[in-house]
Amino acid sequence: MTPEEARRLAGRVIIAGFEGTGVPRDISAAVRDGALGGVILFKRNVESHTQVAELLEEIRRSSAPGFRPIAAVDQEGGRVIRLGAPLTRLPSARVLGQRDDPALTYGAGRLVGLELRACGFGLDFAPVLDVDTRPDSPVIGDRSFGPTPAVVIRHGLSFARGLRDGGVLPCAKHFPGHGDATVDSHLALPRVSHPLQRLESIEIEPFAAWARAGLGPVMTAHVIFDALDEREPATTSRPIVKKLLRGRLNFDGAVFTDDLEMGAIAQAGGAAEAAVRGIDAGVDGVCVCRRQETREAVQQAIAKRAVDSSVFAQKLVRAATRLEPLGSFPGPRVELSWLGSTAHRAQQQTVLTAIESAR
């Protein structure tokens, strides 16, 4: 693989975040060059739903011929909502799990999917499939649908089917399960020391169901699981990604990392090193959610490894190939004018009233 081929392919496995409410020049240049897998937006990028739609349309218009970058967001409900009104502010996943009406959860997911699609998104990093075994968790807690795998499976898959039918691809997170970690991986590297039997029966079971259902990608957790790999967090662990997820669970979809700028990864060697180890372990997309300099370091490290190693280069090609169709899911979007319309408000009211009346 030539250095130029490696540079472009390395960019195509990166999902980039950025500052501001317009498209930065470096992002625009990378998209034009066909050297960026996609973007992820946060609250800091949002002024209004119309501004977001225009931003994403600008990225699409400037993309290389024949290539459509991924447009992603975290819109879970509860405390993780990036876009406000007129999009629906759903209650937390815990509330939907407690209502225990899968049809209602499906309807909530479909409404979110329609709204995100109207804005131009194609991928929602939701649902959370972590089991809420530690209600005081600093990072999961009420983002989980419930305290048992059965509840999480029932509602996580219903929400995901709703997202898909609304026009947005779901992504399950955080494999193989972040719900019992006592440390927030945004800040430091958690370690979970449960025996394998416990992990298989609780943490892993929702992701096994997800793999069987074939609903969409998976996002990894920046967590060390001693029973699976005592040294590497799941994001960079071959025993967890390749042997467990790809092998035992037979998952053949795209795998994303959580944000490589989180504290857990800084503690585990840094974003550039983690990106290389992650792709080597079987990950496809690497999320670098804020800094241009970090993204450039990640791209450079991946490209260098691809030039130096033909085996790694083959893995990089495979990763980019898995990601490419995700930018085109699923086709024409809902009209932006639908958001805030009488029909949209009526659908919002139907869903929110049903959730409230289920108490």
C-alpha cells in the first residue's frame, strides 16, 4: 500500500467531532479528498435543527464523488440528547424499561429516527445495551433500559427497530457491557473483575441478542474486563473484539470505538496508539470527537502502520469497506419542514402521553 493510499484509507475509518456550528476547513478538505469516514455532532455544534441540517448538507455536497460520509449523533433520550426542540425530549431509557411496553419503546425509537433523518443524520449511537446492575453508576445508570438482560434486550431491540424504521441506523453500546463499572471512562480507565460466567449471563447477553438480530453496528467500551483480557480495554482487545464479538457471537457488522479522546484511553496509551491497536483487534471505525490535532495524529499512526505491515493494511481495507455503506443508510430523508409541523407535534404528543399514562 502506498503512503497516499494509506493516508486516505486511514481517514476513512475516522468519525470526527469538531468545535463550532459551521464546517471547519480541515473537515471540509478531508471530506472533499475522500479521506474522512464521517462526522459526529454534539451540543456544541447545534444552534437549531435548520442549522444542523444545513451543516450536514454542506458536508454531503462537498464529499468526494461516489462517497457519502457518515453523519452520526448520540440521541438516546434522558440526559443524553444533543438536539433540543422541536425534536422530542424523550425520558430516559430506564423510564421506558419501567413502563415495559415494547410497542411504546418502538414508537419512541421510530419518532427519534424520523426526527434525526429529517435533520440529515444516518446513524444514532443508541441504544445503550448496558445492564443497569449498578444504579449509582457515574456513566450508565438511567441510560440503561433496566436491571436485567431480559428487559434490556426487550426494549433495546425495540428502540433500535424503531430507529431503523424511522430512517436511521442504530448502534448498540458499550460492548461488552459498561453497566457495572464504578469509574466513568470519560475520566479514567475502569476495570471490571467479574468471572466469565457472570459476564456471559449478564453483561454480554444483550449483545449476543443484538448480534443475532442483525440490527446495526456495535460500539466498544473503554473498560478492562479481567476475565476476558487483563491488560487491554475492550476497544483494543483482540480477545474481546475478534474472538468474542466476531467469533463466538458471530457478529459481522461494523464496530466503532467510543471516543478515543476520553480519559480511559489517555490512561491506556493515547488515541493514536489505541486506534492502531483497535483496528488490529478488529474494530472498523475510530471516533475522535473534538481535536483536529488528535485526529491528524490518529490518521498518521494508522497510515504508517498500514505502509509498514501488509497484514494491517488488509485489516484497514476491510474496516473501511465495512463502514462505507453506512453513509448511505437508508436513502431519501424526511423533509425538514416536517419538524415542528402539526403532524409532527401530534406524533410527539401521542408518544409522550402514552409514556406518561403508562405510569
